[in-house]
Amino acid sequence: MAQPPVAPRADHGDFWCPLAEQLLQDPAVTAMVRELALRSQLQDRQGDVWTLLVESTSLVRDANRDRLAAALERAGWKVRLTLEVGAVTDTLALRRAVEQGRQQERAAQIVAADPFVQALVREFGARIVPESIRMM
């Protein structure tokens, strides 16, 4: 089986990703602001000025920034956000994708190790289609 992907960790990733997860629980964090929280990487924290890095220029809007800053304030972080466009390596969305890949790999291993499945493969020439395996 293939190895699950590994997400490189950014300097502030272990701070930002759990905070972004918390922000997604805020009912006001919807649509583009939700995407901004999911797909941004905290690049820098200088006092109350935080710089978020995003790949998509469509997320870099004053309204999105202001709504995310308001959500941060409701969560106890009164900060001024700046948004920059660039390549990201450690976002909540990327971490979720890596975790989903790990779960998929575990599910494939469980199916492949199942004695009934092994018997079907051995006796009837069945084959396992990894893309058809879904975690419940």
C-alpha cells in the first residue's frame, strides 16, 4: 500500500490550525470567510498584527479579512489581519486532507487484511478497488 501523505508543518501551524478549527464553530464564519480560515496559513505574528498567507486571490478581500478578524475577536484574539498571496504548506484544509488520506489508508489495510476478502481474492480472483473503500 502507498504511504499516506505527510503535511509539512509551518512555524505557526500548531497555533493557527486549532484556532481555525475553533473559528469554524462560529455561526458567523461562513462562505468565503470559512474558506479563508480553512485555506490560510499564519505566516507571522508581530504583537497584534497577524499575517495570513493564502494561495487564492479570490480570498484576499477586505470584507473577508474584516469578518475573520471579528471572529478572532469573538474567540478572544483582538488582532489586525493582513493577507498575502503565496504558496501555503500548512493550512487546516491541508491537515484535514492528510488525515483523510491516513484514514483511507487504514481502511484499505483493514479490508485487505480481512479473511473473507482474502478468500474472495484467492478463490475467485476478486480484486480490491481502493477508491471504492469508504470510512464509515
